[in-house]
Amino acid sequence: MSNYFRQYIRAVENPLPEMAEYFDKENFYLKNYVTPDSVILDVGCGNGRTMKFLAPYAKTVIGVDYDKKMIAAAGNNLSRFDNAKVIYCDFFHYQFKKMFDLSLASYNLLGSSELDPRRRPLLLQNMLECTKPGKHIVLSVWSDQGIEFANKYYPHIGIRVKKIEGNDVVTDHGIFKRFTKDELNHLAVATGREFQLLELTDIFYLLDLKA
Ligand SMILES: C[S@@+](CC[C@H](N)C(=O)[O-])C[C@H]1O[C@@H](n2cnc3c(N)ncnc32)[C@H](O)[C@@H]1O
């Protein structure tokens, strides 16, 4: 992900209106689950964008990321929050047992070029295992409905789109997947949990599962 760091920072610090809408809507959706007692996990926290929004409303916010640059950026971004902590680790090698009131993985971690598609069910499973029974895990992913937005989004952050193949956007920084509702349904049903699939904006789906 290191090569992608600069582009990611551009995307979150200078978002296109469509992205700003997604960030806002997702933040406010997540905030509905947060109380002053909440302990929150952000998987693949990046520069701490979501943690920074949620920290004032929560007891503790923990972010994990396996990219050192992201962890450093998150550390700077969150320096004024005593209740925010970032951990440099691969989420798949870290076990937090049933300790979170909300676990999230935003901005298409599920469909990222770094995540082997065979590990998608495992990402959901590990997040469920980290989360207290009855509490929620929330993941957001690029939607198939908004795939054309790729032609605007990637050039804006300095990434070249080589082609769009089915629901995959092939770029000079790897392949970024778009999900169909059916694919998300399939993943969610396999967990055996209650879930909701939401379209908060035209470009992202949000999957909300009860642990
Ligand atoms: C698209 S960025 C999203 C960052 C942030 N959640 C946001 O919404 O702004 C995905 C992040 O997940 C991290 N990541 C990917 N796989 C990971 C893993 N297995 N363990 C920890 N972090 C991971 C990447 O380093 C990257 O920072």
C-alpha cells in the first residue's frame, strides 16, 4: 500500500464532492451506534479519518493498519485525542476477542487490491470475533452502480485507469473492485448473522452486520 499513500492522502484531504458526501453519510451512520461508553475498532484505519470523527463521541477508538506511513499519519492526525490509539499490525495476525462495541472497515478494504478475494469471508469473521455479541460491524465498499465514477475519481488522485473490466477497475496501482448487492448478500448470508445492506450514496454500499 505504500505506493498508494500519497494518492490516498490526496483523496481524503481534498475529496471530490461525491467522496465528501460518502464520508459524511458514513460518519453519521456510524455515529448512531456510538455512545460515551463505546470502544471502537477501525480496521485499516489509514490516516485516522473516521477515528478522528468518532473519537469525541466514544470512550476509546483503536485503529489498526499494516502500513507504517498510514500509522504515522494517523498518529499525527489524532494527537489531540487521548482516547485514540493506533496499532501497527496486520489485522489477520491480531486477535481482539469480543471487546468492541463497533468494528468498522471503510473505503473498500473488502474489495481492495491488497486483500486476496478468498480472505473476504475471513475479514468479516475476524471482525465479528472482535465484536461484542449484539453489537455491529460495518463495512463500506465501492458499488457496481457507481462504477463510472472511477473515471473521475482515480485521475483526480493521480492514478491512471487502464480499463474497466466487469466490476473491476484496472489501474496502474492495481485492481479496485466494485461489488454487486448479490455478492455482498452472499458474503453476509454466509456469516449466519442478521444484516442490512444500504446505499447511502450512489457510489458506495454499506454492509452492517450484527455480531
Ligand atoms: C483504502 S484505505 C482506507 C483507510 C481508512 N479506513 C479510510 O477510510 O480513510 C485501506 C487501508 O487498509 C490498510 N490495510 C489493508 N489490509 C490490511 C490488513 N490486513 N491489516 C491492516 N491494515 C490493512 C491499508 O494499509 C490502508 O491504509
